[in-house]
Amino acid sequence: MYQYTDFDKQFVKLRAAQYRDQLERHLAGQLLDDDFRPLRLQNGWYVQRHAPMLRVAVPYGELSSAQLRVLATIARDFDKVTTDEFGAHFKGRGGYGHFTTRQNIQYNWIALRRSADVMDLLASVNMHGIQTSGNCIRNITSDALAGIAPDEIVDPRPFCEILRQWSTLHPEFAFLPRKFKFAVTGAHEDRAATAWHDVGLHVIKNAAGEVGFRVLVGGGMGRTPVIGTVIREFLPWQEILNYCEAVIRVYNRYGRRDNIYKARIKILVKSEGQKYIDDVEAEYAQIVANDGANHTITQAEFDRVAAFFAPPTNKLGTDPNFRAENLGSVPNLSGTLAHDSAYQRWLTQNVRAHKNPALRAVTISFKHFINRTAGIMGEGYAPGDVFPEQLDAVAKIAEQFSCGEVRVTHDQNLMLPWVHADNLDALWLALKDAGLARTNIGLLTDMIACPGGDYCALANARSIPIAEGIMERYEDLDELHDIGDIDLHISGCINSCGHHHSGHIGILGVDKDGKEWYQVTLGGSDGSTASGSPVAGKVVGPSFSAEEVTGVIEAVIENYREHRIPKERFIDTFKRVGMETFKAAANAARHPAALEVAA
């Protein structure tokens, strides 16, 4: 993984020191709220419904064990309400982080007065919150299997890092019309949901074997879900920064600033069509012609960055001579636990193939039901929430089994990318001891969800109780595995942080006269091979009350089980049978007393 240079380290530490000065002046009354707000946002600090929220950048999802331990320290020592400053009834809240769909981690209960201490702690392990909020280029995301996927054409991580360095504090793009998101993949299967991003980049090879990019622009969710438009089928890799500069420069010039709901680049691309593409090409030509002032990537610069992403050479497991590229034998995956059904199920659901036949990628699930009565003050926990004990445990396990590296996945889990297949049985036992061996990856309860109205001031409804209700209903692993692969996504509002549009089953929180209701969509796809081409799900009909949602999901699932053919997945049954039968099943689960309100 990328190692910060002396310049990188100094940059992050100076940024933290600058923030401390800004915070101290704000707390002393010398910097008013309106003046301090853009400064804290540029460092990842929001003010949410009840307390500040920090979003920490995890570029393209890579984390070291040392960084995991610092994230655990923040959750344990800083994300904890020990006074009455947020209100007496919130005392005792917090003590955990939350992995997001954009490979970041968030904290919801850090007191603003302690925020500079957190920034210093993050800087000590080369982490920060720079550009995780505000109308700028956000965290660059990628496939969690980048660099290790068997279907990979080109490792996208060097390009992600080059894009990160180029975009960080880019003076021209610090105040765009709206936030701007990149996703990059280098594999045949799109596991980064690139079509749903402002810019989606596919690293490919042309017929001559040359490396380049297929460029998609104008994807996004929110009020108007739009699939990105391919505006370049093949762009030489050396030109990607110049071309992205043209893409964003044209957007910055013409994007709507008078209407927040029409400010995303998807609206500009959709309204202007070919004219937008022509303007980008003209701008790109002008940038390239400006010799000495463009950002053409040299081979030497690419090689410098790519060298950081060579396979690890440090000790792995019990083999002191481990070198990933030298392992080539196909291992025995059963080991001493060949007859343990739980272990075999874990191998099927949580273990992925690796481009090195002797290695595997292992996903750790952070999706499990926690009874609300067990939480502090009735506090529930969202999918993707992670506790300091778990972060410390994963750090130790990563050092023992995965060269000290983990990846944050798009689905709000963690992945170990460098696991020797001969160590899978020992790894499973270690995860089991840590309570992290749940085998629901890819299944119904491995859902995506935002924190919703429990924390977010923008949300119309809560996501957590809905997620908990579904998890409690489908706790039985035998039933979960019988149902099979399903993408369930939950958003607390139309901003779509839970990516409900792309779920096979999507749930969207809406407000009706101050009460929480939920719209259900079916048939969405993020663009992965298993789901088919990217598409927004279709709305079932009138929204459902909070009390009805779990029953509605149960009715949809039972309809699938009734109509499926052997080994057919939910999304395939849905496409074959059609919307109407699923819609009828969902509406039949509606409480009769709610029909008039829903209409």
C-alpha cells in the first residue's frame, strides 16, 4: 500500500496544526460560526442532528494495522459522551465508528473542543479528513479487490493515488457547484459502482494491448438517479489528469449554483448532452496544447507511485520467507476443519479467489443484529458500525494473516487481501474468537445502510430501526443461506447515502406530516456482473409505515421463494417474473388501517 513521503507527512501535520489554530480562535470567539464552518468542513467536520460528526478519508479503501489501532483509539477515547454538553439524555452515547459506502469511516459523538486532538492523532498515522466534505473532489474510491482480483486487467490503485494527489487542495476545484465523486476500477467486473458516480473510470486495454481509460461522466443517485454517460471509449493513461481537469473545469464553469437540487454534474450532462462532451474535448485539447502547464503523467512518475503497490514481502503467517508472487500452488482449503459446517459455510460466503492461486481475500462482516435494549439509552447500531475492540482485533489478525493490511469495502465491511490459503482454518478460528466470523456476506442481512435520522439532520426517517427489524427477522443463518444472494440498501432520505436506488431491494425514508414512512424499490443494480447492467430500482407503490416494512420485505422474499427455479438468485427471478407479482405481494402485506394514509 502507498507509504507517505516526508512531504506527505509534513503536509498532513501542518494541516492539522492549521486546524488547531482555527479551532482555538473559534472557541475564543475570534472566528464566528459562519467563518469557521467552511474551515471545519474542509477537514471533515460536520455538525449533525445532535453533535459533531467527523468523516475520515480512507483513500481507495486501504488501511494498515497501525491506522486501525488509531481509529480504535478515537472510538474508545474521543467518540464517547462523558458530560452533559450534548444534553443529559445523550450521556454514555458513542464509542464506535461507522464505515461508509465510500470507503471512509465516520464518528458521531466527538466534542468539537477535542477535534484538534483527533486531527493530530490521525496525522500521526498519515490520516486526515481533508476533502471528505464540502463542494470539492471527495475521497477517490475503488474496488476492494484492486490489485488482487483474478479478473483484473490493470491494477487501478496507482492511478487512484495519482488522482488523490492531483485533486487534494486543487485551487480551481475547491468550491465546485456541488460535491464531486470519483470511482475507479481495473477489472472486468465493476465492483466499484462506477456508473453511479460523477466520474467513473475503467482502466482497460485496447486491441493493441495499450493501457487507457473508458471515461463515464454524470452518474449519481439522489432525487434524480442517473447512470453515467460514456464520453470517451479509450483515453491513453498518461492523459487521465488532463482529461479529468477538462471534465471538471467545464462543470465548474456551467454547473448550476442557483439550485442545490440541480447542481450536480449529472444534471449538466443530461441537459446539455453532446454539447457538454464537445466542450470537454475542446477544453482538453487546449490543456494538452499548453505545454509545460498540463498534467500529463510521465512513465517515471507512474513507476514511482506504482512501486508502492507491489505485492507485500513481509512475513505472512508462519512463513518468514513469504513473497506473494512466488506462491503458485493450489492449496487445500478444507484443512483440519473439513467437517465443520460453519467453517465450510464461511469459506463459501466470506472467502474470495485471488490472482495468486495460493492466496485468498477474506471479508469480515460488520452486519449483525444488536438488540436495542442492549444499547446505551436505547441506542441502536447501524450496519457498518464498528467498535474499538473489533478494530483492535482486526489489526492484530491482519498482522498475523494479511501482512498488516485491510481494505474497506463498498458494502461497509472489511477485507483481508493477503491471506495464505493454508492459514484459512487458523484465521477462521481467530475471527470466531473475536466474534467476527459471521457468514452473511452477500446475503440479505449484509445490507448497506446510512445512519439516517438518528444522526443526520438531512434525513427524513431513521434507517437503523428498519435495518434492525430486518436483521432480527432474518437471524437464522440456515434461512439466510437458503434465500441466497440479495443486495438490500437503505437510505434515510433522498440524498441516497445508503444507495437505495442500486439495491435489488431498496428502502427510502420519507416524511409524511412529520411521521416516518418508507418507499420500497425493486430490481436496482450497481453494475456488478452478478446484478447486471446498472439500473435504478422501480418503486413498488405508495410508501409503507415503519411498522410495516419488515413484513413487506418478508412478503417480497417469500414471493421470490415461491417463484424461483433451482439455484436462481433473487434478481434473476425478479427479472424473469416481473414487477407486478412482487408489487402485489408487497401491497398485500400492508396493514389495512394504513391504506388511506399511504394513499
